[in-house]
Amino acid sequence: MRVRSGARPVATGGRFLLDLWLIARPALWLVSLVPFYVGHLLATRWLVAGQDVCAPPTASCPAALAPVLTGLVVWGPLVWLAVLAINDACDLDGDLRNPRKDGAPLARGRMSVRAALVAAHLTAAASLLVALTVRPAFALVTLGFLALGWLYSVPPVRLKDRPGFDVATNAVGVGGFALMAGWTSVRPLDGFPWIMAVTGVLVAVALYVPTTVTDYRADLASGYTTIAVRLGPRAAYRLGLAAWTAACAVTVVLAALGEVFPQRVFWVQAVSAPVLVAVYHHYLGRAREPAEVLHGIIVASWAFLIPCVVFALAYTSVF
């Protein structure tokens, strides 16, 4: 594999640890920790972790802060380093052609593919062992996320290169498994509201698809067949918009029926739904450059946060 000119030797010591930090992409941790928090909220009806979960607490439903903090460590740095290190190792040829990856440790030659693979395996094992200290269900959900992450990157399956599967893998991992992880950090999976996982997957689809548009040219040059490469940027955007619209519609219906969502938030959901669709269309409809897409995703996410906060306050009986 070739490396860009000017690459430095493989890093050691503190530089190596810093490169592991960069590979883990801390900015992405919120992608899993936000649904993790929502799952915890659904399981406990508490805005702040560590308050009483059961009345009284039982062995199957502990009222302790430690499992939640452990869960945050697992679903923050550990799982992301495990899946992103394997991704960077498998994507090196394409990353060398992608200007966005110019400073990446592997693309710059500071870390070898072998070192990234070792880091991925060790971190995956560590995340599962730590998850087992919480409960088996939590470890099982963590395993599901790791399996999807590796199937996404590793040949010959390499779902990243299979249009549709690339979107589904990320959406199920972040919108489904991360939500379940928050729930199972404090109680067994029994009683989990699966319709919320459906909503989470739809939102994840809507926010993931624009990222494939960002890498459209680089993926096309590298021969990667992502959903944006197969459908084209415009059609990929329509897929994201459809998922976003469906997620908004589901929340309105749930609020109208009083399922999971308290009925008193119906009007908030009903009014916010068309606004959210309009925001998504306005900021992501024509976005193609990385900065434009990132700005659009941030704006849509912040707009989506408003009805989510109202739901959280009502669900936890704050009002």
C-alpha cells in the first residue's frame, strides 16, 4: 500500500496513544451516547442517571450509577475505537485518495495496518469484558454493535460496499443497538419499547445518508459502491428525507395514541414534525460539500432536539 509523500515513520509512545485517540474520533461518540441516554431514560424515567430505578431496587434492576458510567465508557471510546480502527485498516487504499483523510494516522504512515488491527481486536475484547460486568444482555447488545461494525468494513462481506446494507448497518447499530444498550445498562431487555428502536433507526438513516453524499466523489474514485454512488446524490438525499419524514410521522402517531409518548405532547410533536421536515430539506436538499453537509446535519439534529427535550420532560413527569 502506498502512503502520501511526506509521511512520517510509525509513531511510538505518546504519539501512538494520540493516534489511537484520533482514530476513535471522539466527536462521533455522541452519535451512540445520545441514543444510549435515551434508552436509559426510557428504562428509568429519570432525566439524571443514578437516581432510583426501581421501587424498591432488585437484583434484576439495580439503582446504581456504576452500570451507567460503565456503559458510557463502553459505548464511547471502547466500541468506537474497535470499529473505527478496523475500518481505517480496511479502507487505507481509499483513504489515500480522499482529501478528508489526509491527516489520518494510517494515511500519513504514522501507524501500520497491523497495529490498527491489533488495537481493534484488543479494544473489542475489552469492550465485551467490561460490558459483561454490567449484565449479559448489555454485553450481547454490545456484541451486536461490534459485529455490525466489522461486517461493515471487513472483506469479503464488507457491507460498506453494498448499497442499502451500508445504510442499514449504521442505522441499526446507532439507532437500534445504542438505544437498547442504554436500556440494558439498568434492566433486562424485557419490556423494551421496540417502536422506539424503529424510530431511532429511521432518524439514523436520515442523518447517515448525507455523509455518503459527502464522500461521493472519493468513493466513486476508489470504486466503493455506497448508497450515494449507486443512487446518485439527489436520490440518496430523497431517501434520507423519506426516513426523516417517517420518523417524524411515527412520533406524531405515538403521541396521538399515548404509546410511549404522553398524549399531552401531541401538539408539540404535530407542530414540530413539518418544521423538522422543512429544516432537513432546506439545509440538506442541496448540500454536497463536506462543510455544507456537516452544517445541515448539525442544524437538523439541534432542531430535532427540541421536541425530544419536551418528550423527555413529559415522560419523566417534570411537567
